[in-house]
Amino acid sequence: MELKNKIVLLTGASTGIGKSIAKSLLDKGAKVIVFGLHKPESCSEFYKVDVSNEEEITSTLSKIKKIDVLINNAGVAKIATISETSNEILEEMLNINFKGLFYMSKHSIQKLNKNGCIINISSLAGLKSFEGYGIYCATKSAVISLTKTLALELANRKIRANCIAPGIIDTEIWGKMYGAQGKKNLKEFEESVLLKRSGKPEEIAKTAIFLCENDFVNGETILVDGGENIQ
């Protein structure tokens, strides 16, 4: 797919990976429509939408005629063992990480042009379990499974669905999860990566561009983790 003048709908683009994806798409000449809670620096259009709210999604989508690409990036991570996971934490991660992505995909399908594509941002945690991240891992695993089903169901319209599974990426999320200890914990986690460093949001954005432009990649989950998964 040639991205110039294509219409991309992206969720969660104010920081980190989403911000880098939006910038990379704009650099390619795409029109980037963002759904999220905070207006990003880089976009063509912005709509304030809580992706966990199906009604907000459907009412806002009614204002958009057609799209060529849907990128589901919005997500949240909370640390808690299974025994310590409250119903509030469970519901928040399910609602944003899975239900929000499901609603966005379900209601965007009829808006997608033929030969379009869906890209879902999962995580290495969707393929590998981590202590204290049980529900996060479960939601990201569900994203990978849903992506494969989307690829099967949309193939007759020549619409592809793929997944990106980032590993340890240096974004603001570390501060949100660990507070003042965020950067210290990030450095400690980097030791589990074969390349002994964290990834950059731009490296995930490059993968998103690749999945948009390569019309023969379908139903795949691409790990971008510096080799952490093979340790």
C-alpha cells in the first residue's frame, strides 16, 4: 500500500509509540485521524474518544466516511499479582486493552476500503508470561488471537490484519507504572534483552509502516523485542 493520501485511524497517539507512529505516517503523506483522550502534537484530525466506551466510538465513527488503515494502539498496563488484582484493575485493562480494540475493529470494518489493513499493538507479554502482569499478559494475548481471526474474516475483502508485539520500549509508561523508580527499573529490565538495551518508539513505528506497505503480510504477529523472547 502506498501511504501517500491514505486515511489512517489511530488510537492513543499523544505519547510514546502512538506519537511516533502518527509522525511516521504523516511523514509518508498519510492523513492521520486520532481517537484518544488527549490531543497529540502530530495528527490531521483529533476526536476526543474513550475507546472503552462503545457508544463514543460508534457516534464518532459516524462522522468519518472511509479509512484505509486502522491502528489500535491505545492501552494501559497495571502491575498486580493475580491474588492482588482488584476488580477495578481487571475491568480497566479488559476495557481498554481488549474491549476497546474489539469495538474499534468491529465498528471500523465497514469503513475500511478494499486492500486496507488493521494493525493491532499487542506486546511480548501476549506471548510470554511475566509475574505481576497476569491480566496485562492475558489481554495482550487476546489481542493476538483476535488479530488472526480478523485476518481470516476479512481476507475476502482483501483487508489484512497484523499485530506488533513490542518488548521493552523506552516510553513514558515506565514512569506511570513505577513512578520515580521508572528509569531505574527500565535499566534493570534491559538486562533481559539480548541487545542489552530498550527499544525506541520509532522502531515500532517503522514496523507499523512496513505492515502498511507490504501487501502480502497477513495474520502475523511481529516481535520487536531485541531478542528477549528467545532467552
